[in-house]
Amino acid sequence: MEKDRVLQQRDWSEQEFLENGFRYFERRKYVFLARELPPEEAPLKMYYENDTHIATAGYMICFSAGWRKRKNLYDYPHWPVAPDHFADMYREWDDPNWKPNRGEKHLMSLGCKPYYNAVGVWAKKLRQSQLIQSPEHESPFEVPAGTWLLLGAKGSTKGVSYWNTDKGFKRRFIIK
């Protein structure tokens, strides 16, 4: 893939993933909490290192609770997921022995419910930066070299591009 070409969602074949250096990675199962973004809070801009996402009303906002209770909802690490992507990729948390911690209990009191991401991704570590266009970006975004380029593997997310740091990728996916 050429750096000056913008990678946009398309329906990839398994052969195309492999020919372009991607491998399939299963997800690690862990709980996070989510709620639908109500109209009165939209649009919601989220700023990350090297990136900005914008969520509109109806998007699912996912939260990582950690162990401690935070003062406000958006003090927790959070990220947006398009409604159709959420429906295709996420499932209600199904561990009957799960006991929510303080942060999770707080998020639940604010209208969040527990979920997990059930779908793996096609991914590769970038040797050079790559321009991508995803639903959460207003314009093409440059994914820096040394990070992971991920492509959705199923349903409405198939071929949707996003990225992750090395640390974040290793925490979320099983590397064999």
C-alpha cells in the first residue's frame, strides 16, 4: 500500500489481506462499559495522541473503567463506535461470576452496560505511515509508522481501518 493513497473501507478477500501483509488476530476477552450518546451530548469530540474522533448522536461510547472511581463520566478513558459496528462486533458481558469494581459500578450508575468485543481483526505493524479514512474522522488521518494498522474483519466493520499503539494492540489481541 502506498502512503499517498488513502485507505478507505472496502470488502477485502482473505487473499487480499494476506497479500498486503495483514494477519488475523483474535481478541482477548475483557469487560468494558458502553452507552449510547444522547442528542444533548452530541457531537462529542474525543482527542487522542495523534488523533481526533467525532461521535454523533446514536454512536456507542465505550469506557474503560480501571479500578478507581472517577469524578465524571468522560474522565474515564473512552472511544466511539458506530452503531452498526457495535451491533456486529460487541456482545453483552456473559461471565456470571463477574463482580464490577468501583469504576465499573460508577459507570453503570451513569447508564452504561457491560460488554466485550467478540470479533478479531486483520492487522499489520506499519513500517511507514499510512493515510486512512474511517467513519469517526472528518478527513483522512495519517497513522504513524511503528503503530498497528487494523482492518475490521466482519459485517459492517469489514475493511474499516483504524489503528493502535504496540502496547494497546498487545493488550487487546492474542499474538501467537
